[in-house]
Amino acid sequence: MAKARPNLTVIGAGYVGLTTAIAAAMQGHQVHVIETNPERVADVRRGRAPFYEPGLEEALARSLRSRRLSIDTHNTSVPLAPIVMLCVGTPPLPSGAADLTFLDQAAYGVGRKLTPGPSTIVVVKSTVLPGTTQTVVHAAVKRGADPKARFEVASNPEFLREGSALKDALEPDRIVVGADSVTAARVVLSLYKKVKCPKITVNVRTAETIKYAANAFLALKIGFSNEMANLCERVGVDWYDVIQGLAPDPRIGGLFLRAGAGFGGSCFPKDVAALRSAFRKEDIPSPILDAVLDGNDRQPLVAVDLLRQEVGPLQGKRIALLGLAFKPDTDDVRETRALPILRALAAEGAHVVCHDPKAGPNFRKIEPTATLVPSVAEALRGAAGCIVQTEWDAYRRITPRRFRELMDTPVVVDGRRTYDAAKMKRAGIRYRAIGLGRATME
Ligand code: UGA
């Protein structure tokens, strides 16, 4: 356990909280994490991360050894640091709006721990709609706090991607700090002294808005690519060739244009829906956000369509589904496109055999009846077709020959452009990929 008094308290040891805490400890801060779940606390103390994230456990072990990181439940005797970061979940409600219960509870808990003395800065890292830090977090801290305790709220959104979260935390492309006083901004920025990147200081509401605008814009880029790819498919153009002609234009850029089975994860679908709920609340139309979400719901079915074009009616056919995680290098299955693909295949009577290098147990929780097998070979053996939903490295390494040897009919539908189309075709695979354009294969 760390001995020194912390200069940063992190509330919540989820994916954002734990990664942020470890990165801060690696940058020399003394960090204390408060987590409600005692099992998670015990795991983290033993050096075990509660989710799979490359490099995180090694970094956790180093941070624990250096005694810069400690973790405890709310009963901790370690006092709050001058900066407290709220990193709790804001899961979606059926309406699409974010559920702020955890945030409210966490903020109230922080309030209860505040003591009269120097002001504490309560920083919101969780993704929240403009105004929430003030209306929900400030109000909850105040509700819990001794009237003599002094505190300010601030916003410091995260831009971490699962699969590269630690690197993103250590080498961010920008830091955004939202504060309504110069002092609060300075205190939050002091956490990032060692980080070299643009640092943008704005007011709290603006920082909250930046986070939503960033995620919605990235989702929009993907949605646009998917829509274009669907046209490319019909007119015999490879969307990935089109990207080459777009990327050098700095106004467009080449990133986040990969077309495929749609975006999943805990952020894009939820954040775009939450942003849309804010438009609805203000009674402002949001046709772009509506289209992004609708298109994303349809996109997994494009993979099923391509498969049907090659295999014919799916009734009674054995189909391999490779990749259950919403993206590679994570075991996260939230909003994974594997689920609508699996359900669409099953609805047409296919017998679907699923595989994922990491996400099987989590997928089982959301789809208990799914058939999961422990190896790629078992998934492919005897299959009439295969859909690749996650571009894991392990799948990239499957050779065309291996597909041919194992499968009954070598039909591969690539939902993430994992393979070289020409190589697959040369090897006799009936290969289809979203946005590849059928004519380009003939
Ligand atoms: C996303 C953002 O990229 C982060 O900047 C942000 O901090 C994070 O959400 C968050 O709000 O916490 P993440 O969801 O972890 O990160 O992963 P991404 O790499 O953005 O991928 C999201 C989904 O989009 C995946 O399903 C991925 O397959 C899909 N995607 C991504 C595409 O379909 N095409 C692309 O070109 C890129």
C-alpha cells in the first residue's frame, strides 16, 4: 500500500478509472483509488485488472511496487486528495439518456468525506451532457458536504480507446480541462505537467460538450464510411481504395473511415444516443445523429446479406462467427455487432458456432444460449460459411489454406477487412468483405 498522502483520489476502478490512476501513478503522482466493489479492490491489490487491456497488468504491478498506487473501499482511512476524479459509469437508460445514479452517489460520497480546509477540486471524467457537472455533481457533493467544506467542480474528459487505453492515457493527443475558475484549471492542469500535448482550457460546459462532439463526430465518420461502402459494394468499387484518395486531404484525414459491421463498445452507441436525447429535450431536430444510429443498427445485417449471397438459404447451415468482442484487444462485448449478427443468423435457422480469444465469458453473459468453442479450428470445422466480426491478430494469421482445409465450403465474409482479398481469391476462397465491391473480385 502507498504510504504518502495522495495528491489524486480516483473514484471508480473501472476501465477509465483504473487506467487513469495507473497512468497518473506512472507519471509520478501519489494516487489513491476508491472502489465500491470489495472483490475488485482485492483483485487490483493482487495486481489483477478486472478487464483485459494490453499492458495494463504489468503497469499495475509496477505502480503497486512503486507504492504510488493504492486502492480501498469507501471505508478507507486514507484522506481525500486535493484533486478527486470521478470515473464512474453512466450506463444508458432505455430512453437513451445516461443513467447518472452512480455519478450522483459517488459525488455525494465525496461530499461526505470533505472536511473544512483548503478547497478540493472534484473533477468529472465520466462522459456527461453539458451542464451535468454543475447540476448533478456540484449539487450532490454539496448535499453530502459539511457546509464549511470548500470545493469546486471541473471537467476533464477522457479520450482513451479500449485496446490502447494505457498508451492513450500516457501519450494523449490533447488534454481538455473545463473549469469555471483560473485556480481550478491550474490545479487540474498540474496533473499533466509531464505530458507533452496541446492543453485546452475551457469552461466546464464546453469541456463536457467537446467529449460528446468528439465521439459523435468519430461515429459519424464511421457511419458515413459504412454508407459509402454499401454503395461501393454494389458498383464494384473498393471503399478502402477510395480511402487512399481521401486520406491525404487534411480536411478529411484517413482515420476512422474503416467500413465494416458497424461500431460497438461502451462509448459511441451510448454517447450518440445520449447526445440525441439532449437534442430531443431541447426540441431540436438531430437528423445526422438519427441517421448515424439507424445506419449502425442496419450495418451488421450487411454482413449477413453477403453471407446469404454466397451460401444461399441459411436454414440448417453451420456458420462460424469469429470475434465477439466489439473490437480487438479487449474482452468487452458491450454493444458488440456480434450479437445482432448472431441473432440474425439464428433467426434464419443457421447453427452458429462462435469463437473469441478473450470475450467468450462476457459474451456468454449477454447471450447465454450461444454455442462457444475454445479454438478457431473447432469453429471453422465443417462450416458452410464464416463471418469475421472482430479483426483480432489471431484471425489475421488464419491462412486461406487453413480456411479451405477446415470448412465445408470456403465462404468467408470479412466484417472488418481483415484479409487480403486477392490472396483469398487466389487460394479459392469465396471471399466477400463489406465495401469491397463484388466486381473488383471478378
Ligand atoms: C472511443 C473513442 O475512440 C475514444 O476516443 C473515447 O475516449 C472512447 O470511445 C470513450 O468515449 O471512452 P473505443 O470505443 O474504446 O473508443 O474504441 P474505438 O477504437 O473508437 O472503436 C469503437 C468502435 O468503432 C469499434 O466497434 C470499432 O470496430 C469501430 N470502428 C472504429 C470502425 O468501425 N471503423 C473505424 O474506422 C474505427
